[in-house]
Amino acid sequence: MKIAIPLVGGRLAAHFGHCEEFALLEVGGEPPAVVASERLPAPGHQPGLLPQWLHEHGADVIIAGGMGSRAQGLFSQSGIEVVVGAPTEEPERIVEQYLAGSLQAGENICDH
């Protein structure tokens, strides 16, 4: 499984469409843990681009602070699970919490 997290300044970006880069963390093993990670510069914010781009990079899940409903639908169409309302923490910590079932995802901060 590969988890994508949009970043600004090395921490989760409040709105995925305005991030500087994406952390892609690969999860494997039993119990599941991060086995590899990479950071990719964001390709720019164009409607509909990021879901396809992340799908091409193998993402299965995206964890974001906020995301519009259209983008959520496009991610779903690409087979990528969407988790919104995540805190602005380091990507490794977010993924650890997600895997442990303790990620405190709050409200989607995006209303479009």
C-alpha cells in the first residue's frame, strides 16, 4: 500500500491543492509499517491533475487536511481512498497513526 500526503514545509498541507510536494510512503509487512518513502515536487494545481498523477505514482490512499468534494470524487474514481481532516504533522507520524487506527481526522477544512 502507498499513502500520499501533501506537504508544505515538511508537514501536512492544510489544503492538498496548494502543497509544495507530496510524501509517498510505502507500507508493508505484518504488522504494517513504512518500508520506503519518497518525496516528489507537486506538479502544479490544475483541476483533475493530482488524482491521476498520484494514481500513476501508485498511491492507494491520500491523507489531507482539506479537499473539495470534486477532488474527492476524482480520487475515488481513480481507486484512491481519501482521508480528510488530518492534523498538520510530519508524514511519518500521520501514517503511523493511520496504521494504528488512531489518526484523529477532524472536519474537512475545505468547503468547495
